Amino acid sequence: MLMGMRNVGGEFVRGEAMKRTVRTLVLTSCAAIGAIAVSMAASGCGAARPVKYYQLTVPGDMTTASDANALPITLLVGPLTGSHLYRDDRIVYSSGETMGTYDTHRWASPPTEMLQEVLFRELRASGKYKTVNTLRSNARGDYIINGRLYDFKEVNGSALVARVAVEYSLRDTKTGETVWSHYYSHDEPVSGKEVSAVASGIDKNVQGIVSQVQAGVAEYFQAHPPAAANPSAKSGS
């Protein structure tokens, strides 16, 4: 009987020792896993890349006086519509049928907003119109320029290009009639493979398109001068 009791006691001691060993191993493994997780998190934070922002060129002088022969009209520049990709600030790229966006390369503002701002400031700085404003809820004008943006992206193909495609229209607010419209599309060659080179190519592309818009609108008014610009209209004859 005494021997049996000693054997049972020995088994009990060995069982407790094994339990303590298992608990120690589990705790050690958990601590090691935790340390690895912390290390990976710290490594990930340290590897975060800074975001770079790019903007389009706009006229610096917003106080240009109107020309003596400026058209006596108020011109409003409305916002552009477009894909949700171009209402976001991430730079878009495409290759074949696939499109994506850069996370660390972004525009200072969404392309639809930047194009509106550039055209507005270029038209105002030209001094060709009595008043040029952006379209707001309380804005009143004689004509409104609206547009839709189709492409504003890097295109990877046989050559790297910066593609911009946009359609603009001019609407008479009195009649509601669209009196002028034009579709512009151009691929600007890009030298180099850096995103900054693509942004520069898009900027150059935009400047050319905005110049064409200005010329097209000016040509329309030359062919269809506003009635108020006619001196006889002022005298009522």
C-alpha cells in the first residue's frame, strides 16, 4: 500500500512538471510571435513613402485689366464632369485595357477642378471679356463654358505618352442653346519614365488645349458679336 501511494505521488509530480513545461513553451511562443509582429509593424511604418503632389501651370497675374475692345459680356466657367477617377487626386495610368492609380503620386486637386481653374484664370487674364467668373449657385452670366473630361492619364504602349481628352461647349444662358462645342484630344510624348515627367507632359498638353479653347470661343464671338457690342443697339435704333 505504501509503495502504491508513492507511485501515485510520483506520477502526480511528473504530471505537474509537464504542465508547467507546456505553459512555459506556450508563453514563450506567444512572446516570440508578438515580438515578430511588432518588428514587422515597425518595419512597415519605417518604409512608408512620402506622397508627392503635382499641379498645373496657371497665370500668376489675376488683375489684368480688360482690353478697351473687350466684349461686353459676362462669361462663366462651369465645372467639368468626368469619371470618378478624374474626380480624385490620384494620378491615373493605363496599359492596354488595364487602368490603375498611383498612391504616392497625386495631383494638388482633382483634374476636373484643376482644368476649370486653369481655363477660368486664362480667360480672365486675357482681358478679352468684361467679366469672367466661375459658375456658382448665385452667379449670373451671358454665356457658360462647360466641359467633360474623358482622359487625363499616363498611357504605356510602344511609347510613353500623357493623354488628355476633353470636350468643351459654350451655352447662351438667355436661350439655353449650345452655340459652340469642340472635342480636343492629344497625346504628349513623355521623355523619361518618372511620374514627374508624365505630370509635366500632361501640364504641357493642358496648356495647348486651353489655348485652343480660348481661340475657339474668341472665333465664335468674332463671327457672332453680342448685340450689346453694337453702338446702334445702345441708342435703340
